[in-house]
Amino acid sequence: MSLVEILRAFFGLSIVIGLILGLAYGLRRYAPALMAKLQAQRGARRLEVVETLVLDPARRLVLVRLDNAERLILLGEGRELDAPAAAKPVAPPSSAVKAPLDPNDDLF
């Protein structure tokens, strides 16, 4: 291999790497705005994640809302368990509700 062939291969490789880096920069800079335009044309979303709770490193509870109906999903260990969520929030037990403190009450 002559020096000319080595330089030609080096410059060709640098041009290809430069094009890849330029494309990556352009996508990072302009793709979020382009994706927002495309999503705005789709209309309103029907599915919404309301809340998530991590139970342990392998399992997680996810509360999702689909067309104003909530579903509770247990994710993890390669399977899902789907259960309808309660229609109304469950009130805490009366023993858990604390009465407000009276400022005139002697605490000691």
C-alpha cells in the first residue's frame, strides 16, 4: 500500500464519520420539534399513566387511565396481572385520621 492509498482511505473514513456525527447532531437538535408536530396531528391521547409504584427491583404497580376508566397493572417477572382499579378512593381507617392539635392544649 502506498502513502496515497492510506491517505485516501483515512480521508474517506473521516468523511463517513463526519457525516454520521452531523446526522446525529441534526437529529438531536431538530427531531424533538419534528416529533412534537407529528404527535400534535394525531389528536388527543386515550391512554395515560396516572401513577407508578416500585414494589421491588423485579415488580412494579402501574395505574393507567383509558377512556376515563382506571386499571391497575402489576408488571414484572415476565408477566402482567391486570385488575380494575377501585371506582372511588378508599378512605383511610378512622384510627389513622388524627385530630387537629388545639393550640391551648398542654402537651407536657
